[in-house]
Amino acid sequence: MTSSPVDHAVEQDDPPLTQTATVLNVRGDVDGSIVDVLRDTVRPLLGSGHRLVLDMSDVGFLGAAGIRFLLEVARDCRETGQPWAVVTGGAARRLLRAVGADRAIPAVDSIAEALRAARVADGDPHHSMPVVARDKVRC
């Protein structure tokens, strides 16, 4: 039996956050061999009303299929108005920037940064986690 590289967990440290954010921890390589598992995990969360945080800080390799997956999530979140963010390491962030995907994918440095944005969003209706506007996306 092999374990899945995707862990689905709702942040439990601060009970009010369980009402507002779903954190998915993704580890290992994100390439064509795993994107279907990621899609199957993320799809039911879209439109849930929870802010979505993909923690990819422990991803060792982000391939083209992984970037396409993130662009799909960006599109789906934009269409549903669902706030979301991706926690990336420096190499993944540089790769997203190099291919121009950083315009569509809201990358942050830590889960805490993403959850702080969720907390602020809950208290201020004019502030929310990043939702990238359609006119800012160029693919």
C-alpha cells in the first residue's frame, strides 16, 4: 500500500479558521502522474465557501502538468469567486514567474500568511484572499 502525496486537512489550530479555510498539504513531485489525484481532491472543495490554501512548500518538483493544474484551479476559483492561495517555495515561485503563471496564481510564502488573509477577509468585507481578475490572466 502506498500513501497518497496529498493530505487533506482543515486547519485545526484556531477553531474560527475551520469555518473559513481549507488547507491541503501537497508533498513530493507534482507532475503528470499525480495531477488527477490533485484534481479529484480539489474539485469537491470548489464552491464550498471555504477559502482554499494549497500548501506546496514541500513539493520537490513542479512539472508542466502541475502548472496546468494550478492554472485550472485559478480559473475555477476565479469563475466561482472563491478566494485561494498557494504556498510555494522559492524555486516554484521563480518557475511560475518565468512562465508567466504568477499573474493567475496567487502565491504566498507561508500558511500563516494565507490564513492571516482569511482572518482579515472575515472581518472586512472589502478585503479578501487573492482572487485574480480575468483581465490580469494571460495564458
